[in-house]
Amino acid sequence: YFRALEDVGIHLNRPQIQAVRHGKGPLLTLAGAGCGKTTVLAARAGYLMAMRDIPASSILLVTFTSKAAAEMKLRIAGLPGVRPAAARAVQARTFHSFALAMLRHHGVQDEVFGETQAQHTVMKMMLRQLGLSEAFQPESLLAALSAWKAEGRSADELPETVREEADAKRAMLAYEAWKQERNKMDFDDILLRASVLLRDPDVLQPLQRRFSHIMVDEFQDTNALQYEMVQRLAARHRNLMVVGDDDQTIYTFNGARQESILEFDKVYKDAKVITLDINYRSDARILGLGSNIVAKNVHRRSKRLSAAGHEGLPPQFATPSGPEEEAAHIVTHLLGQVEEGQLRYRDIAILHRTASGSRSIFEQLIMRDVPFIQYGAGAVFYDQTLIRPLMDHLRLSLNPRRMESIPSTLGPLYVSREAGMEWIMREEKQQAKKYPLIHLSRWDRLRDFQRQQVKERIRLIRSLTTMKPAYAIQEMRRVFYDKYLESGDTGAWTHYKETMQESLEELETAAKRFDTVEAFVSFADELSERHRQMESLRREEDSDAVRLMTIHRAKGLEFPCVYWIGASEGILPHSSALHSELPEDRRAGAAPTAAVDNDAALEEERRLAYVAVTRAKELLYITSPASNHGKPAAVSRFLLEAYGVTPPEASKPETRRGSFGQPKNASGYGSRVSGGASASGVATRVSSKPGPGNAAARTATSVAGSRTEPRISVPVWKCTDDACKAWMR
Ligand code: ATP
Ligand code: MG
């Protein structure tokens, strides 16, 4: 069989073969990124069918995304001895699609609106009905609700210490009620209901009989409910194979429990453990960097990975002055690579840490006509739910008659948009000379305080025109959000507030580039227009376009060329992992203590950095902007640690001096990796072409429409280990 596999180009190594051939009982396949875990899963499914006569329909293969499930089926179909019908019959599913199939089988007819888009639409509708559209982003509300429910709690139990929380909770409860009244369920409901159903022996036993072999990919990111489901299903045959990498647990905020994989062989005492330690994805130096980064985590199983690939170009590094320059640099550089025919657009991924962290690069890509697909995001930054109303206020300040912008000003007044707009339109017909919002102030349905608010709003809008756009944003933020953002932290809402704060800061940063409200607004409008024109590109899965996504989304994927942007303190590691519990001595700039660095949040950030780096096959470009949201930002400690450079006074990014740490042994990976990213303190030769496309010689164009922006000079890529150290000097 393995020879037949080789005939179709799959040359498995010994431990891989061992995993594929594994007989009965639980099996844990533990391996670092790119060591062929997913490859082995597919091969084992084929092997079981071809060599062990296991019917396809008895195999359950759980993947993390539905895209991965589809790919898995394709892979299996290409294996020797697998008939097309058999490949189709394999149950390659996500937890959710499996749970849903089960619910359906047991007569649950509730309609799913699993598409996040549909959930957004409903949440948006609830917010609108409650007059809260302006105050909340549906995405973040849904995420907060989901995290809350993943722990088995209902929305009724959410805390509501301040009014905004009570408002958010009202929206969530309305959303839950809306579903129940219409017999609908979302993803969280599906999982919850399925796991309850599985506790019934009459449901469980037939499934246990049917699935003789259960395999789970990305096991390190299963949450408690999912793990429980797997355990129950596998309880009879006990042929449970899980594959994963504890270094890639990056969804703990969604309930993922790293313990599931770390303790698998304690729960299943007879489990066979096979480790795969040859990475076939990345060039040696890229793998070396990834290994060195994650080696600093304490909460992990240590691994020694070696690279099958050769020592290609070392990871390249640049320190642009800020995200704008970073974006300009990257776009210039990638255009150069594509023009020179080295890469196609589709070979390139740009990875960022947070949702709002893609704003600058997104704008550069659009304004410079680079075809790209952004995974997981539906809209231009300025059109997002939280941002849109602020932009609408700016638009109204330029043109008070702009009807499309009126509805978003109604939200915070707690009046129905429909009724409000109806009144305005009616008045408009009778006395068209007045501005629409002035009509509103005369609406007989308003209570006194609301009328007062409309008047204040009119005053605010009038004053915006004369302000610098960034100041106008600050002003609106102060009026609309500050009270809430500064109100005390109550666990459930912290994450939500953080995203909100981040988006607002990003908006302010974006506005700073413009001198007038008019210039800012027309830039945002042009961006939306161009984004619309790229619509068809986004609909085709396979289009030749750059992939732009968060690191979370990139899990399990690989690309010939990766740009990891925002490798700076406060971005990755994210500020939320830093400001938590920094002890006094750390703040004063003392050497980092183990206790701080082992903080769980920081370890998860480090795993994210590891995931980012290990997506790259041949080319890896890392940028550390020296500022973020106008504040100085140091190079990410994860890079400095990896090269044995002591982070300079970690929480004081303005200090740029530091000293070299003791040279360390290249403990993170095996002997096949030499040079490159080894933390041996020996500088590696810079084999750098000075950036393909002669990036150094080019000057990035400034963002169209922003005359105030200074011309950007492009920094030169440097080989990472030299560059990191030089930078610290
Ligand atoms: P991740 O942790 O990122 O999910 P993974 O462990 O699932 O990674 P795969 O995606 O299965 O790794 O494999 C990584 C790359 O290595 C793929 O391009 C795959 O085709 C290749 N590969 C896997 N095993 C071998 C092998 N024995 N020989 C050659 N190439 C291999
Ligand atoms: Mg994988």
C-alpha cells in the first residue's frame, strides 16, 4: 500500500506509516506544525478502507473548518484503492456539521442560520429595534455571547453592572428569543443540543456501533463539549485517533482546552503515542525561527523538530516606522515579487493578529489595485457597524441633507429608526428648506430628554466640519463611548470592550492622516467603491489573489510566501496579554521573571506567533512597526527571545536599548537545522537579494487622496537574526 502511495507522490516516513497502520485502540499523534498530521489522517482513512476493509461510512473524520473537511474528502479521493463513491461516503465533518446531522436524524427540524452573515443580520436587526445600532458591533456581541454559552451558561446570567452592559444583554436576549420563537438555532445551540442528545443511550449506542474509527484533526483546539462528544462516540470501539500540536492551541478564548491533548494519554492510559518530528513544509531557517519562538513556552510538551527542506532564504525582517509605512513597504515588495515572476498573488498570505490590524494593509492593497481576498471579513473598515455611524456623522457635517446618513444618528436616541425616518420624510415634503435633523427635533413623539439629545447632536455635527478629522473622531468617541469604555470591567465584557476600543483607536489613527473631514470622508468613500468593484474576485475560491487573514484563520494552511505584519509589542503579544498582571518590578524595567512570561495569555500569544511563522514554506517576511496608534512599539519580544536578545524593559517600548543575552544552544530543534535561525549567537550570512523587486529602490506611493501624508521611504529587508540584534544595539 505504501508503495502505491508513493506512486501517487506521497512518501510517508516511518512514524507516519506507523500511525497510518495503527491497529486497534486509542492513538495520539503529536507533532509540530507542518509535520504531516493532516496528511496522515487522510492516508489512514484510505488505508483502513483499502487494506482493512473498513466501510467508508464507519469512518468519522473531524476537521476544524468545513473547508478543511472538503479538502480532506478530495485528498482521500486521490488515494490508491479508494473508489469515488467510498471517498464520498467517509464522514469528513466539522463538529458542528456532525452535530447537526445528528440532530436532524433525531427529528430536530429547527432551521439553522449557521452562516455568520445570517447571525449578524439578526443581531443587527435586534440592535436596530432596540435603538442600539450605534452602540454595538453585532460581531463582537455574537462573539461575547458565543464564548459565554460555550461555558454552558445562558444569556440570562450575563452581568449588567452598567447601562451599556444591560443594553448589550437586552440585545442578546432579544436575539435568543428571536431564534426560539422561529424554531431556529445557531452554531452554539447546535453543539449544545447535540451534546445533550448524546447523553441519551438510545441515541448514542447506534452511533457507537456505526463509527468504528474516529479521527480528529486539530485536536488541541477542541473545547469541553466537543471533547465530551468524541469520548462518548468512541467509548465502544475505542478506535480514537487524535492528531494535534499543543503548540497550536490558539482558541482558548473560545473554550479550547490545551489539556485535552496534553493529557490524552493520561485519560486513555493504553493510548499509543506517535510523534512526528520532520517538518516537510518550511525551509529550515523558517522552522528554526518558529521552534525557537515556541520553545520559550513552559506549558507544552517539548519537541525537537527537524526540517526536511533546505536552508532557503532566512526570514527577512524590517522595522517600518508605523503601520502605514509597513503596509506600503509590503505592497511594494510583493508587487515586485509578482512582477519578477517569482510568485503568483495566490502564493502570498498576509497574516495579522487582530481584526482591525488589517486596516492599513487593506487600504494599500485596494488603492494600489492588488487583487486580494480577505478571509472572514465582510466590509471595509469604515463601513463596519461600529465605525459607520461615526463616518455618517462626518458625512452629515459636510452635507446635512444626506438622507442615507440620518438613520445611524437615530440609534443612541432610543427611537425607532423606521418611525423616525418616516417623520423626517413627511416633514421634508412640507418644508424642504430645513435640515432633516431639525425636523427630527420637532417630532412630537420625542420625550424631553430625547429632544435635548437631538439638539446636542445637531450642535455636535455642526461643529465637526471645522475640526481636524482625528479630533472629530475623538470628540464623538467622548460623547458616545467613553463612559462605557471606562466603566468597570466585568469579566464577560472585557474582550468585547477591547475590540471596541481597538476599532476606535484604529479609526482615530486612520483619520490623523487627513487635514480635513472632507478629505477623510472622500477617501473612505473611494475605498468602499473600489472594494465593491473587487466583488467578483472574492466569490471565486481559486482566484489568483493575495490572501489576507488573521493568524487564527490561517491555522492548518500553508503558503509559499508569508508576510507576518505587526510583530511588535502590543500587537503580538497583544496588549491584552500584557497589561493584565505586570508586577511592579517589570514595569520599572527589571529583567522579565519566569512567572510573568509564563502567564497563560502570553503563552497563547507566543503560540500565535509560532502559527504565523510556520505557515510559510519558502519565504517569510516579518515587519515590526516602531509605532502603533501613535505610540512607540518595540520589536515583539517573541523575535528577540528567539534570537537570544534580552527584551529591553518590556513594558516601556520607547526605550530601544538592550543587551545581548547569553548565547544559547539551538535547543528548539534537531541537528538537521543548522545556521539560520539558530539562537547560537552566530550571525548567518545574509543571502538577501536586497528585496526582490528592488524594494529598496522604490518609493511607495502615498495613499491616494491623502495629500497630508508624508512620502514614505521604504526600509530594506534584513535577515532576521542579524537585524534583530542590530536593532537592539
Ligand atoms: P499543521 O500543524 O500546520 O496543521 P500538519 O502537521 O497537518 O500541519 P500537513 O499539512 O499534513 O502538516 O503537511 C505539511 C506539508 O508537508 C504538506 O505540504 C504535505 O503535503 C507535506 N508532507 C507531509 N508529509 C510528507 C512526507 N512524508 N513527505 C513529503 N511531504 C510531506
Ligand atoms: Mg494540519
